[in-house]
Amino acid sequence: MPYQFLNNTYSKIIKDDSRDRLNIEIGDSKQPDFYPQLKVMRWDNEVNVSIRLLNNDGNTLSSDNNKIFFSGKKQELNFYELLDNKKCPEGGYAFDVILKEKPLINKIEFSIVSKGVDFFYQPPLNTEKLEEGQTATETDIFDKNGKVVAHCEDNIPGSYAVYCSEERINWKGGKLYRAGKVGHIYRPKIIDANGNWIWGDLLIESGLMTVTIPQEFLDKAIYPILIDPEFGVTTRGGAGRSTTNERGQLMTLSEAGTVTELHGYSKASSGTVTYNMAVYDATNGNASPPTNLKGYTAGGSINTTAGWHEYAVDSEFSLSASGYFIVGQASASYSYYTDSGGTTCGKAGYTYPFSDPHGTSNYSTSYKISLHAVYSTSSTSTVKDIIGQGFIPFRR
């Protein structure tokens, strides 16, 4: 679909799906002049993020079918859509800043304005607390035998995951909030005219997004150099973690409903993995095992293609407006996807099939797992706009 151009602003519908509509705007439709700004709007603008380059000298605006250009004496900006790829798995949008000469300082600043979202910094994997015998790099965690048990692409460390700031419920026939992830701002790569490159440091704080370029790189670079902030519109977590253990999610529903579907973003290590899932009432607390099994499926499967997989429940089951655990067990090793940024606490020590999802020992987690349930309601009241965002992994 081509861009629409009106009032010095380009706009485009990236996803024209009433359940998952995604629009972008280049410029600022509220201003008479063009501003170098990218605005991403999800779910009919329920949430949005606007990123605008500050201190630019652009004065010439042009475009072709695929790119928008804003050029000045010292800088040039290119805006363009990103297709699905390994490092941006569900597509996205690029906002390239080209410096034609060495800048006076090594920081590029953008204003960042948002509605209804939070930004979660994604630290390198080698900063996590490792289990006995594990080793790690920025992008991989290895077990004692050298097997990769967690992996992320190299644009994830130092990046920011963007999530809804309020809970959003996935209800049948409603919008596809999934796990509540709006998108991902990847750490930028800086490339000079000879192809030499380095990662920039990304910081989002107090309404500013700052890219810091190592001064040594600027001093030695052959100009022009390119800085490539990218906004991925992905709905999955940025890190894949291999396991055969149980996993779960704490759901907090805004009102009572009936669960109709369970979904998770994952992939099998090889072949096809059967994945069993269940939902437990969490209202009886952690002191004793829950006795209220709400439902389960034994027919869900995961193949080697990463993606959202549906695990149809054996029969629909009702939930009151309270907290619930989604728990599960795979028949073989698989990878589930997470982002850093959770603030909840889980329990370890229960056994399959679902004898005690609370277990006996506490441990803290900072993961948001790409896992969610879909429910329906016969209520005539308005369903709160929002998803289960307290994500808890369970481990033996």
C-alpha cells in the first residue's frame, strides 16, 4: 500500500486488520511544517510511540515508492519499512540518520513521546544470574555441556522492549493484544563509508532517546556514517530459551470470562513437540497446592518454525475475575520467548502433570513470556482495554 501525503505528513497502514491494525506516520500531522518524526500506532491508536530527531538541519523533503528522505547540509534522514527478517521477525520500520561530516558531540538525541506503553531495557544475557556450570556471552547462555539454552539476536542486548502499560485482555472476537507487546526498539548499528561498524549505546529516559557513539569510532570513521535506529513491530519476546520444564503465566482478568484458546510463541528444537497446558486458580495462595484445575489440552504441538502456536482447550472453562496460572509441560526440548522486564515472583518444585504449580521454594524472575489466553464473556459491560502482563516461568 502506498503512502498517503497530506499536510506535509506521510501516513501508511502497515496492517489493515481490524483486530491488529498498525499505522505509521512520518512527520507530524498536527504541525504545518515537516518534522523528522516516526509515529507508530497500534490497535487503532490505543497505544502509540513517536520518535523525533532533535537538532537536525534538514530542509529538503522527497520520496519514492519505498523511502522518504529529509536532507540538509550536515545530515540526511531516510524512513522506510522493514520486511520480516531474522533480526526483525515480524517486520518494522527504520529511521536512518546519515551524518555527512564528523559531529561536534558523540550523541544523537531524539524526543520520544508515547501513549499507553512502558519501555523495558534488555540487558546482555551474560549479566543474568547463571545456574551452576553455565557460561554466557552477550547473546547466548550455555549449559555445562556447552549446549545453548538461551539465545537472542545481536541487536537485542542494549535494546528496549515496548509493552502496554496497562493489562489488556484477549477476548474472543476482540483485538489481538497477545502478550501485550507493542514492539521493540533495537540497539542501533553505526556504519562508516568503508563498512566499518560498531554498536551504539541506546538510552530511553525522561522523554529522550539518546544514541551514544564511541568517540574513537567517530575519530577514525570515513564519512558519511549511518546510524540505524529500528522499530520492530514484533509481538514476541526477544530471547529464545530452551527447556523441557514447565512454564506459566499469571493472568489477572478484568472481569469473569470463559477461556477458549491458549497461545504461545515457541519452536521445537527438532521435529514436533507435544505441549500440554493447564490453567489453575491462584486465589488460594502459595501455601498449599491449588485444587481447582480449570482445563487443559494434550493436543497442542510445536514444530521447528518459530511462531504463535494455538493449543485448543479440551473444553471451554470459566474463570472468575481473579488471578490464574497458565502452566505447561513439553514432551521434548523446545524454545519459548521472553523479554526482560517482569516484576513478579514464581515458585519452583512442582511435578507434571500439574500436581503442584506453586511448589515449595520461591525464586524471582524478570521475564515476560510470550504466552497468553483468549477468553469470552457474556457480560454487557465494556471489556477493559488491556492483557495478562505478569509473566511467571516455573522450573523444577
